[in-house]
Amino acid sequence: MNVLVLGSGGREHALAWKLKQSPRVKKLVCAPGNPGMARLGECVAADLADLKGLADLAEKLKADLTVVGPEAPLVAGIADEFARCQLPLVGPSRAAAELEGSKVFAKEFMKRHHIPTPDFTACADHGDAYVALCAVEWPVVIKADGLAAGKGVRIAETPDEATAIIEAFMEKHELGAAGDRVVIEEYLEGEELSFIVLTDGKAVLPWAASQDHKRLQDDDRGPNTGGMGAYSDEGIVDAGLREQLLGEIVEPTIKGLQADGRPYQGFLYFGLMLTRDGPRVLEFNCRMGDPECQPLVARLESDLAEALAKTAAGELASARLDWSSDAAVCVVLASAGYPGKPETGKLISGLAEAEKLAGVTVFHAGTRLEGGRVVTAGGRALGVTARAADLRAAVDRVYAAVEKLHFEGMHFRRDIAARGLQKLQARR
Ligand code: AMP
Ligand code: GLY
């Protein structure tokens, strides 16, 4: 198989790393890729907004499979473009990707199909929003409707804070068109969980569960980020919860999309809150998670290329995924300034030393080559990932690898997987 991976982050490096291990993959091309991906296959320049150009590239490469990492090309309709050219691709159509592309659509979809989600009001203009805010309990969550690169969800503790957010989103248009509509949502407490499945619209293949760490600093303090680390182990979700998630959330979602004439194919990410009253969907993503992908592929024992080819072909019912009982942890090394404007161009040292450690892989997220040396090129620079027999050993391993790595301004969380470690201790 010739496989094309689109994207340049840690998730895409992790997907490429796992695809490369498949005996079926003869040629791996990454567009645009990054220096880590360049060690696995050829990297070619590409504009992910140019859907026609990407289809031309896949055609030229005779790609048997294209795997899309980020959401933007999916929300823009890359799957429809590839379908027109009869090019196999993993990812939902533009209509199905609206689950991530519009929070108003996603919330109304869930209401229509009785999928448990926090109560909400959808507001089409700031007048509606100020009226809705008169009848809420505090705090509330305010979500911009469109894609906002992680900046579109804010928690307001008071009416003054909420007013300032509505003003910023809907009157000053700080997020552009993404903030033209908002969802005002009930604030929920509980533990968050990332539950990701592969589907071809009929069969559903759930991945192992994982947990992200969205806040910048230890103990979930500081601003939200794209994700500062993630882990996956057998203890996150027990068989009962897994069945409940599949029956009450995943199945109604896939069937609901089908019923609405938007059949879904690709990765579907359920961002969940486990509340005292049961699991609730906070968000959908129309793609794999980042950084969840990194520990997940580290635990995946099956051939990813085969599963993805079957997804694209509508033959997922005959695929399976086996998971190691090992645990895996990814710690993101971020640049100074992140999640605001990151400092870049800083020399990264210790890559080879870190990767020499058993069970460790360093996924590149925001890096580039400068004179043959790897320097930082984004907010999340690296995703250091370790696999080991249990979560304690994986955490020790990942932080031993982090110790080897350095760049000016580097910062990271020291408590990735702490919640999982508590559970592990409780089980023993
Ligand atoms: P989202 O992009 O919708 O997942 O929101 C980003 C983050 O905001 C989530 O991962 C949660 O940490 C938080 N969040 C979103 N919705 C809620 C909610 N209804 N209650 C509490 N926290 C939320
Ligand atoms: N880790 C959160 C996301 O991929 O959206």
C-alpha cells in the first residue's frame, strides 16, 4: 500500500509511526510532515487548505489510502473532494464533520437523538445571549460555534465575566466568524475521558480509552491548551462503563448521523464528562485526538494500516484491534509563551539520548530543521511517549526521557496520569 498522512503534529507523527510498522505499507508519504516524520517516510510540502491540490497529490502518489490528521480539512470537505476523485480516505464528509465544525449543530443533534449532554441554549446573536444569561445558574460555559483552535470554550463564574466573553466573541468578533453564534451550556463537574472510535458508518471499532490534560499547569490550573499530555491504561474504563458508553452514546450517535443523511466514516472522538448522573458528551471531534493518539498507538498491537484501509473501504466489520495490557503515557514539552504566542527557533537537545531508553518514542509536534539541527517551531514541540508494564512504570519511564531533553523556555506538566496512578493504587 501507498499511504499518505496529512498533517504535521504529534498525532500525525504517531499515526505515521504506527502505519510504518505495517508490512502492508510499502510507501509512506507525509504532507507536510515534520522532522520526526521525515525519518519514517518522504515529506512533501502541502497546503492543507487546498483540497484540490491534496487530491492531485494523492493521485500522483497513487495513494491507496489517505489518513487525515487535523479537523480543518475535514470540516472544509476533503472527504467529499477525495470521494469525487475515487481516492480512498479515512475521515468524514463535510456534512458529518459538522459535529465538530459547529457546536450549535452538535448540541441540536444530541438533543434530537437523546444523547446525554449538558443543558444548553443556542444563541444566534448577542441579544439572544444576554437574554439567555438571565436564566442560568453559575458558573456557565460559553462555547463559540465554529472552529477556534482551542480558544472557543470559556467558563464564566459571574454575569460580568459572561458579558465580557459574549462581547469578545459576538460583538468584537475576536474569533472571526467562529464566534458569530454561541452555545451557553450548563457547567458540569466530574472526570473527563476521551473515547475514540473508528467507524465506517455501520461497524464500530472502539479504541482504548484515554485521558487528556487540557490545562497548562499541574493540578489542572492555568489556561486551557490543546493538551499537555495523555495516558491510556486498562484501568481508565471498566467493562460496565464501556458498554454504557457504547450503548448510550456511541451507537445512538452513529445511527443518528445515518438517520439524518450524514453517514459517518473515520475517527470519531467523544469528549466526555463522567458526572454523578452518568456520562455526558462535552464535544465531538471528527478526528483522532492529539495528544491521545500518542499513548494509544503505543498500546495498539494490531495492524493500523489494515484497520484504516477497511474503514475507508466500508469493510470495518471484518477488522479488529487488540490492545496491550501495558500502559502508555505522553508528556508534551511546550515552548515558552504557549498557549499564547510561542517562542520558536530554539535548539532541541537530547533527542537521541531520550529515544535510547527502552519503550520510549519522542513524537515531534512543532519542530523544524535548521542547518541540519532540530529546533522548535510551535507551541507544543514534542510529545515524549513511553510504554511499560503498568502506569507507574510508564510514568517513571516517560519522565526519565523528559530529563534528557532540553530547549530554552521548555515547560511541561509533572502530573500527567496522576489520576490514573491514584486509581491504580486503589485497585492494589
Ligand atoms: P470542549 O472543546 O467543548 O471539549 O471544551 C474544552 C474543555 O472545556 C473541556 O475539555 C472541559 O475541560 C471544559 N468544558 C467544556 N464543556 C464543559 C461543561 N459543560 N462543564 C464543565 N467543563 C466544560
Ligand atoms: N486532546 C484534545 C483534542 O484532540 O481535541
